[in-house]
Amino acid sequence: MSRTPRPQEALAALRGELDAGRPTGTGLTARNAWPAYLRFGLRRFHPAPVPDGDGLLFQYGTYDFTGTAMFTVDLTRQFAVVDADGEHDHYLQVHLELRYEPTPFLEGLGSFDSWFFHDAGGDVGPWADAMAGRLVPLFDRAPHTVELYEEKV
């Protein structure tokens, strides 16, 4: 019987899905990143037993996070972390960011964000389909940079 991984193992799990989801030597694109992110998003982890303890975030827009404005698609998984008394301590977020040189077309997409929480009783399928539709304009565009990281917030 396999054990349920802890949120601290999530970054490695996402990296594994990204590596497994594309042929060797091919770059990461929205077309191959999205299915890998969904496989990662459907994997069960052992988050804190609190409402909204395990969520998926899809967001994009033109942002200047690095000193240069880039159109950024940020695919995030967020886990609630509690202290020894079971009180909220922080969130652990695992990010996959696809950054594109801004163009009038990409800037015309504006900004968007949407959450899905595993414990909210909904089906991830309709949410995933709707988010995939928003990625279609990026499927054939190579990102300028790709960042994969985790942070405490």
C-alpha cells in the first residue's frame, strides 16, 4: 500500500509529472504543461484538515515580478499548513509559471484567475475544461522562460 505524500513533496511531484508528460528534448509549452499540471493537481496529498486546505489556482496576466513586464501564466497548487495546535500557520504554494514576451494579443487577454478546492465538493473536470480553453491561444507559443518553485505565503 502506498502512502499519501505530504505537501512538502509536491514540488518534486510536479517536476516528475512535467518530465513524464513530454518527449525528451522538447521544451515546456502550455500544450504539454497543462496535462502535467492536471495530473499533479489530481494526485492526493495529505494537507491540513481545514477548509480550502488543498487548492488549484489558474491565473494569468501581464506582471512585472522580475523587473521586466511579462505575460505570465501561473499554475499553482496551494496547501494550508497548520501549527502544533491545529491553527493556520501559512500556505505552501507550488508554482509553475510560463512567462511570455508581452504582445498586443497577449495583453488583450487581460488578466484572469480561478480557484478550485478539492474539499469544496465539486468536480474538477468542468473547472479543468474551462481553464484549458483559456490556454488554447498559448498552445503554439513558446514561453520566454519557465519557472518552477515553491514558496510560503
